[in-house]
Amino acid sequence: MAKQVSFVKKVKMGKKGDKNIKDKGQNSAHHIEEDGDRTPEPHVCTGHFQTDFTELCRRNNMAVIPPVVPRAHRPPSPGPPEAQSKNEKGKGKEDKNKQPEPDPESVLEPVEPTPKSYTTKSKFEYFKPTVQVEQDHPDKQDTVTEVIVKGWKIDEAMMTVFKQCFVSMEKLHTINFWNCGLTGETLSLLASFLPQCLNTRNLILDGNPVKEENFHLLINTEEIPVQNLSLRHCSITDLGAENLGKALGTTQTANTKLLTLNLNGNRIGDTGGQALAKGLRMNRTLLSLSLAQNSIGDVGIRSLADVLSKFPLTHEEVVQRRKLISEQGAPDRKSPPPSRRGDNRPGSVRSSSHLGKDAKRDKTPKGKHTKGKEEKDDKKGKKEVPKKDSFTRSKVSLATICIVSK
């Protein structure tokens, strides 16, 4: 009987243990499901472009993640052949005296070495989307200075990824998006985070025709640090040129960061040329403007030529300029001290020195008085012509304008 009781207890204990194991398994599975439902923490960019870019693309569930590769450079030209040592030259002279029998193998043409000026790749690998980078140190990911994207579309999701990466890159100074199918939305998104890229100086957006032509967003604020902007072959018309002219300068504001602007190969006409010339009237910073391969005629070229020489300011420009000068000099100005001339004092207060001067004046000959009066009368007769405010641009800013008309 005792053996049967102990056996029954063991069976009961085993059943309880199985229940505990099952309960634990259910609880662990429940916790795993809860962890799966939680949203992952946002990725914090560290400035390592390759790591951050790959991780952000993966989190956005992108079907294709473009690899980050170093920019290809032309291989160096081969140097001169190494000079032979003196011993080898001496052996060569001894060998000339001996005339060994020619081997049949040596008579054959020598085998050319494999060329080192190019490398072969698999078919269509060149056309696969990649992100090319320039680095100060190839072994360090945080030394990326240039990011080049060529020939594949950048949509809003990809531009958002670039936004998160570029902001944390301290040494980035050049962004090159060539033929990337930019739109008005992606361009405005690019302009929104450029102020946070403090060291970005060069922006190249060649081959990106945008229907909205909102390229002026890239230079319309002083917070954007871009100094060199290239917009070649972007199908910019007179509308886009007018917006760019307003961004370059008006009577109220003027861009003080941009140094070079390249507008080659667009569709700018006389109206756009006049708008750009109007924007250059108050801009004192731009050094180079390229308008080659546009449709600018004689009227637009005349307007641009007038800006390069000394030109009179309009009434509105004069008023605005004087207002700015008065605002700048207002805190430094001081009220003039009260007049302390003796003529304004009462007669009893005047000192003897003043009385002596008056006596000397009376003793002066009459001829001198008459001459002085005549000279004053002559001066009064001549009317002083007020000088017009003018502005010379060639001394300070625009150094070169490249224009090719129709």
C-alpha cells in the first residue's frame, strides 16, 4: 500500500510540473508577441555615412538599398621604367660578345602584360544605383566630404534618408545630384534641411528639370550656407529666372552667401535676363554668373551689361538705401552739443577778447571786405547741382558673366 501511495504522489507531482512548464511557455510566447508589436526605437545617426544610410534604408523597407562605394578615379599613368644597375649593364656587354643559338620559343612574339588602365565588370553593373563618396581617409567612415548620386531617381523617402544622414556629417561640403528626377516636393525638402548642413558649400543639381521651377528656395534665405550653385540643363524658363532674380536681391533683401551661379543650357529669354539683371543691382556678393546656351537676346544682354557699369539708382532704391544707412548709423549718432558762440550771448556777458576781435575787424581795409562780398555773391549765383546716388558694381562684385545669345 505504501508503494502505491508514493507512486500516486509522483504521478500528481509530474502533472503539476507539466502544467507549470506549459504556463511558463505560454507567458514567454505572450511576451514575445508584445515585443513584436512594439515600434522600434528611431535610429540615431552617428556620422558614419555608410552605416547610417544602410540602416535607415533597411528600416524604411526599401526594396533596393544602393551600396555606398568610393568614387572611381582615373588610374595614375605608369612611371618611367626603372634604370638598370651597373652590374646588369656590364653583364649585357659581355653577353653581346657571346652569340648563343636562338631558341625556337624566343622567336615567337612576346606576350603582352594585362593592361592596368581599366578594370572589367559584369554586364550592366555600371548602371546599377550606387552612392559614390569622397573621403579624406578611406578607412574612416566619418570623413566623407562629397556625396555623388548619378542617374537614378531620388524620391521623398530617399531624400528623407539623406536628410537624416547629411545633418550629422560634419565634413560634408559637396552634394552632387545629377539627373536624379527631382520634383518640386523633393527640392523643397532639400532646401528645408540645407541650413542644418553648416559646412555644405557646393550644391550641384545638373540635369534635373523641375516643373514647379522652385530653385529659388535654395538661395532665398541667409541661413543656407551654399556658395556655389550649379543648375545646368534644368529647363529653367523666364519664370524660374524671375524667382532666382528676386532671391539674388531686392530693395529690401539681398543674398550675401552665393558666389557663383551656373545656369548653362536652360531656356532663359530676354525677360529672364532682365529679371536677373534687376536682382544683381543690389547684390554685392555674386562673383560669377554663367548663362551660356540660353535664349537671351539683345534686350536681355543690354540689361546685364548696364549692371556691370556705373548706373543710377531708382527713387525706390535711393529711399531704401538711405533708410538702411540711417538705421545703421542711428545707434552711433549723438546729439550735437549746444552752441557756445559769443554772438548768442547777451552783450554784458561777452568777454574782452571778443570785443578786441570786433575792433580789429573794423580796422580792416574796405577793399578786403568788398572782395569777400563779391566772392560770396559769385558763389551764391552758382547753383549747386545735387549729386545723384549711383552704384558701381564692377569694383566690388560680379567679376565674370558668360553669355551666349541665340
